[in-house]
Amino acid sequence: MNKCTLTRSLMILIPMISIGCNILPEEEKESGSITGTKIEVESFLEYRAVTVKWQGDIQADEYVLQRARDEINGVGSYTEIYRGRGTKYIDRKVDDDIRYVYRLDIIQKGNVHKGEQTRIGVGNSAEVDLNEPNNRMEQATALSSFKRGTMYYFRFSDGRELTDIDWYKVKVGGGKSVYLQIQEDGTVGMTTLWMEIKGKEPFLTEHGKWYELRNEAKTEKEWYITIYPYVENYAVEGMTGGTIRRYTIIRSDNMTVPPDNGGNNGGNGTPPGNSGNNGNNGRTDGEGTTSGGSIQEKNELFEKDVFGRFIFFLNEQRYQGKSYTFWKYLDREWEAEAGMSMELVKESGNYFGGYGLFFAGGNVEGYGESMLVLQIQKDGNYTVGKVVEGEYYEVIVPWENSVYLRKGYGVKNTVGVKWDNQSKYYIITLNGIEETRFRDTKAPVCAGKRTGIVAVVTSIERFPQTPVKVGYK
């Protein structure tokens, strides 16, 4: 897999970078000796593995593959990790985010000829990027809804760099628009990812913001998009190091562009304005939805810990690829005027997955089991909906962003809801501050005594590497 072809603008932004292959300093190039056998190293084809391949040499009786760690001040001592007649070796004894240097020696008639080439690789615990290889335009991944990707950048002690570039292609009908969004794991503002639309200037993307691709032509057009790292956020300038990041690129054909965006901006890489819209207001349509899908009572997925909290934990691959909403009934009854509140913490799982509580649950004649559900997301969004007989029946408060919710993984938010008998409204409080009021007027009107907790598992979770884990107290 040759990833060395870069766009002109990418070469300007990050010069002398190896895209999945290794750029050698001038003194390490082949000398034409018996040890000039070419070797290739790939670091991100498999979970916690580095793949090394080399050309066969008819003069070789045996091959010896040597490996050393790249340290801060240079390469450490080499250790033999393979000896034999094969021309490929998968190194599975690698540590996360550790930089390795590989050298191939050749044995001929009992003599060992030390390899003059070295190649670089990185051990990683990141989930495998299923879009690879998409490192050149001709390998571009078709984007119809969303794709999960891995981005990485590492700098070695001798100045060599190992980095990624991901290509995508998007078809847009004549006279129509398509909207793209980047969600980077663990980010709430500007991401660490550059986006370049072929033929336009690159720009640094913002987490959760929509970018418009407008096709003014009468016939269908195909756009090519590249994603690559902003290296200053991956390794300190002038020093060795690096990291791996996960992201989701999302496509929507029906997104409403806010009126103050100044027209068609996305085509030249300029983000459309969002009028405080905060990207997708915490939801996505289609496969990544935070509601809908299968809604089930699953008491066994909510367990109490030693601190008296309920913990939802799920990383089973049988739940991959489909949206689920799981709930558990609590022993406490819903007392409308007293209300209820709960401290919520999401520790891991996809951005889009909501979590929260339900109230006023119970049987409504002619409709069945009905309840009101209050959910939040880790990016500061909240919503209220109604569930009837295991299906989302009505959205009462659409996804909105709140300044009162704390953002991020591992942060605590206290959400509350109570009935105000004077105004005949429900009042939602977020961290002790009133956020909004709403009424439940559409049949079936919920008036039961049951309460509980809920957690959403999106169709774009990555199990078992990243579990959905939420705490309730």
C-alpha cells in the first residue's frame, strides 16, 4: 500500500511526511549491496500488530528480522524477532503508541549481512480503520451516510514521520447540496483534522459543524475530500512522539442550512455559520440516531456499584450496527410536584448516544405503557420525548444545546424535572437552573407513577474496544 502521494497543499502544510510508508534520510538509502532488499512496514492494518513484508532475494539462505525501539535520543538496541525463509512477518508483540524501527538482515552461506535499510512502525490499540486502504484518490471511500476513521501522526528521533491521510468521495446531484460534518472523539471545539475539498484551500474543521457542498451544475458531480492531521496537536514541535485519534465523518442530504451562513460557503472550505445551532443539535438522522431503533427493558445491563450508583455498561458485539434504547425501572415512585432529579455521568461511548431518566410512566387505557423521557448528551444537548409501548411516539422538546450542561466525558450533570401545578407545565432543571418548560397535551397523556433510567446505544458504537458506560445516582 503506497500512501506517499500527497496533494500539493498537503506537502506545503506538512513537508517530508510518510503516508504509511517510510521516507528515509539521505544517508540510509540503498547502496546496491546484497542487503538492499526492500522492506515495507504497515502499522494500522490490524489491531495491536505491525506487518512487515520484504522482497525475496535468491542469494539469501535465510532472513533475520530485527526490531528496536525508537527512543527520545535515538534508536535503541536491536533484537531478533523472526528468522526463516518467509517474506512476511506480523509483529504482534507491540505496545500501544510505541515507535519501532525494523531492519532486515540476510544470511548467505553462514555469513550475516546486516541490513542497510530501516523502516518505521507504531504499535497501536486503536480500533482498525475499516475504510483502509483509502490513502490515495483512486482508493477514496464512498460516503453515503457516515464512516468511522482513524487518524495518526508520529515523529521519530531521526526526523522520519509516519502519518495518515484519508480520502472520501461524495456524489451530489445537479443543483443540489450535500452537508458534511466531522465529529472527533474527545473534542468539543476545533478538531485536530484538516479537510481539503479537491481543488480548494484546506481548512481546520470544527467539531459538530456542518459544511455545505453545493453543485451548481445541472448534472451530478463527484467531490473528493481528504482528511489529514494538524500535526501540532499530535506531537510537540521538534520532539519525538505522536498519537492516534478517532473521528466520524457524516453526510446529510437534507440538512437545513441556517439563514445567516452567507450563501454557499462549504464549496471553498469555509464553514457555514450556525447561529448558535451547535452543529447538529446533538442528533443525527439515519443510522447514527440517538432515539428510535429497538427500545427494551434490560435490567441486567444496569448494576449497582459499591457507591450505590447504577452503572450501565455494554460492549457486546452482537449489539453492533443498530440503535438501541435500554431502560430500567426504579423502585421510587413519580410524585409530580416533588419531581425527581438525578446525577448523570457518561464515561465512554459514541457522542450521539443519549442517556437520562424517564418519569410519569404507566399504562394508559387504549395505548399501553407510556412514559416521558429526558435525555442529555455529553456535548451539552438535551431533549424530551414520549415513548409508547416501546416506540418513540412524540418529540416534545427537540434536541437543544444548553449552557447549563457541563460537556465532556466523565463530568457530572444533575438533571431534574417536576410538575408546576400553578402553570400546568413541567419544569426541567439542569445543574439546579431552570432550562425550559413544556406540556404533555397530546394523547396518550402520561400520568403514571413509574420512574426509571435510560441509555442509548447508537449504531456507530465500536465494540468491544469502546464500551458504552453511564453512571446514575
